[in-house]
Amino acid sequence: MKYSSKLEGVAVIVLLLGATVTAFAQSTMEVPQPAPRYQLPAPRYSQPNSDSTPIQILPPSIWPPRQSEPPISQATPALPPPPPPSAELTEPAPQTSLVLPAVFRGCWEGQVNELDWIKRLPGAHKVGFWTPKTYRLCYKRIGEGPFDLTFTETGVEPSDKIIAPHGVVVPISTDGRAYATMQSTLHFDEYTVDHFAPASTFTVDERTNLNCKIVGDSMLVSADVFGRRDGEPWFQAGWHASFDQVPN
């Protein structure tokens, strides 16, 4: 009986110990784990790389938004400077209906023997001596018609170096009192000066702007000239002269 009671006591102790261990395990398993402070959501899709290994791509919503960057300022390119105005004088349209002031009536003659200045244009042929130019203008009317530049001529003082000069003058504008602008065109052929080469000629074309003002019995004229040699820009020049009124 004593041995049996001892066994019963041991069994009771074992049962009590098992119950304690079970309760402790249950209490341990029931303790909630602390939640993570920031939990990434599960990836929504994947993309294989070249080795066929899945690469997990997280959705952009988990990343903080990027600060918007200011647009890169595109500096406005500097505009190229405008090209310099052409040295060539433009050809005017003849003003057949232009009425000059009465002080221009009659015929005027003048000769330009010297230049105030001359400049060879870049890359042009060397400029030789100036050949004197002649002008004759007649502002008249024929019959009952209006006054008009009935005769205009610009030429070259006779020279054995010049062949067949011919030119005309056209009116451009007037202030209605004693001032007018005109433009002349002159063409001629000129012999080259080369003692070691056969005689040859080149063509010369001169276009001249004339600023004309009547003062007393004279027409005071200042002008600028643009010259071409064989069709290529050659020189620029300027001169002034006094044209005299002559009998018709």
C-alpha cells in the first residue's frame, strides 16, 4: 500500500509538471508579435532578366514622391548679326511721271575729273586710273506735253582706251523745291594695260547715285559710284561736281 501510494504521488507530480509546461507553451505561443513599423506590400508582378531569374519590381506607390525638378533653362541662341548691306546700288525703276521743280528746266552739263575717294572691293581686280565722266541733262517738254528729262546722257571723256560708252540718267525723287535724286548707269569696254600680252578688253559697268541741288545758275551734285568689272564687283567711289546750265 505504501509503494502504491508513492507511485500515485509520482504520477500526480508528473501530471502537474506536464500541465504546467503545456500552459507555459500555450501562453508563449499566444503572445502577439510586435508588428513591423513599415511593411512592404507584396510585389504585384515580376519581370525575367536575361538569365530567366525573376526580378521583383516593387510598385511605385511605396516610394516617396520625387521633388519636381525645375526645367532646364534652354538659353535662346543668339541670333546671327544681320548681314551688312550690299555695296551694290540697286537699279531704280524710271520715274517717267516724276515732275521736277521748275528750277531744273533747261539743259545742264558737267564733267567729273577727280574723285573724292575710291575703294577697291575685297578680292577684286586692281583699280587703275579714274577716267573722267561726262553728264548732260535736259529737262524740257515737247509740244504741249509735261516737262520731262527729254535727253540724258552720261559718258566718258574721249580716250583711246575706251570703246563705245553709253549711259542714261533717270530721276528718282524730289523735295518739290530745289533738290532731286537721280541715278545713272554707264557701260563701256576698256583696254587692258599689259605690254606683254595681246590687246584685250574688259567690260565696265558703273551705277551712280546723284544728289542734285540747284543753287543760282549751277547744279551742285554729289555722288557715290558702284563699279563692276566683267560683271564682278570692282570698286566704290565718291565725287562731287558742279554742272552748268547751257543753251538748249
